[in-house]
Amino acid sequence: MNKNYNKKSSPTWNDFSHYKNFERQFTNYYRYLGSYIDWFAAKSEFCRFAMKQGLFISMFAGSIFCVGKFGGGYKEIETWMLAVIPSLILLISLIPDLVNDFSVLKKKANYLIFILFFSPITLDLLQQSWEVIVIPLVGVGLGLSIVFYLINRLEGYTRAWSRYRTAQYKAVLIQTQFLSGMLDEKQAMRRLHNVIEMEAESRHKEIISDLHFFGDKVNGLVSKRPSI
């Protein structure tokens, strides 16, 4: 990952047009896109991970609530169940990642997530009343999912990551066509500039769309406020 991404700004024509050959312009644009892909990918992955784990925390707390509500009360829930149920749900949530990388448990270890999952058994081992946190835990899980979804949407992390990655793919495709002789340098340059222009326009539209999304949600909440 390029550590200097914070110093980068949006690309301008001067960043590319003062180089007369296609390869130099392509190289600069490719590096620029790569630094932003890494930066937004990390933020997008974290937000999506928090959204997913929030849902699974709610699932865990909801299952405990259902057992207590319809299974004879919380007294029917034994300590080993408070350890096995969250462990199974955590395993299920990480199975897609474990298929490709068994070290994902270390990479995605998040102590806050673990604390939330195993807070009932921790309280039970400390001989405290763990039942009182079941319903709040449902709310915390749903809250995590909603908050990180809104952050991801408003900041555009996933959309930006996908946009920069797509632009880089298009640029590489143009370079491949240029090197294979399908395009001459003038044609390759024109297509590369089209990609740069389209990426900038897409970025503008996404920023406005995200702001409108936030404004529409706020206006929707205000309009639904009961009249006095």
C-alpha cells in the first residue's frame, strides 16, 4: 500500500497531459489508482465486516432470547450453551474467508466483537446476571450494522473502491491493446483520457448521490414526526 495516499489529490489534466507518450501517462494514472484502491479497500472491508458481525451478534442475542422466551426461561440455558452458540455463529460468519485463508482468524481478530459475543458467558462465570444484557445486545448488533452501513454509504468507501478498481482495469486493458498493436499511441491516449474523464464524472455523481441519500433519509424522518 502506498503510504503517501493522504498527500494525493484528485487527478487533473496537468498530471497526465504534460507527458507526451502514452506509457508515461498510463504509468502515472495506474499508480494513482492503485494507491486509492488500497486506501478505500481497507475502509470498505472494515465497514462491511462490522456490518456483518453486527447482524450475527443480533442473531446470537436473538437466539438466546427465543430460547429463554419459549424454552422455559433463561434458567434452562446452561453455561456451555453460552460458549457453544456464539462460537458456532462466529465460525459461520467467517467460513467464506476461511475457505481461502485459514489465517483470517488472526487478521480479523477484533476484541470488541469477541467481547460482545462472549459477554453473556463472561458475566455468567463472574456469577453476575447476564440475562439483562440479552435484549440490549440485540440493539447493539443492529446498531452496529446500521451505523457502519450509513458510514460506508455516506463516505462512499465501497463505491469508490469499486470505481477506482474498474478504472484501473480499463486502463490496463487499453495498455494491453496498445502493446499488442490493436491501438496506435494516439488512439490509446484518447481512450485513456476518456477513462480519466469518466472516472472523474462518476466520482462527482456518486458524491452528490450519497449526499442526496443522506438528505432524503433525514427529510423522511422529519416528515414522519407526529404533529402536535
